Amino acid sequence: MPSWANPEFRPRLVIDDAGAEWEVYDEATWSIELALDWEVLPQSDKPGLIFSSMRDRRRLWPCPTGWKSMSDQELLALLGRARSIADGGRS
């Protein structure tokens, strides 16, 4: 089972133009840490890229290959395309 104790599974942190911090991670690496912190269950059949902040939670499908090596600006561009899931929806 993935664990955020392993650096490979830790989320990336990016800061948008408004100063909001977003944790970015592949939903396929869902772990017990997320289960304790998140009311929405992960998509196990079609995992996406998750953006989580105090403002919102968003999901982008599919999770882009190589997202961990993308620049912060590239991730923020993906954030702009991600859909909100803060209400528990699975859009």
C-alpha cells in the first residue's frame, strides 16, 4: 500500500497567483493518510490528478504521465483545467 512516508508517493506543493497552496498527487497513490483527511473516496478505476487546497479540491482526468517532472507553472495550468470535487461530486 502506498504511503506518504515514501518520497515517491508524497504530493507536490504548488502556490497559485493568489497565494493559495495546492497539494498535487496522483489519485492512484491514495493512502490511509487521505482516508483520514478526505470524505470523497478515490476513483480506483479511472484515477486522476488531484489538486487539494483550503479553497477547493479538484480532479483532472486522466492523470498526465510525467506530472511529477512538470514545472510549477505547468501544474498550475493543469489546475485551471481540473474540475471541482469539493462537494463530493464525481464529475
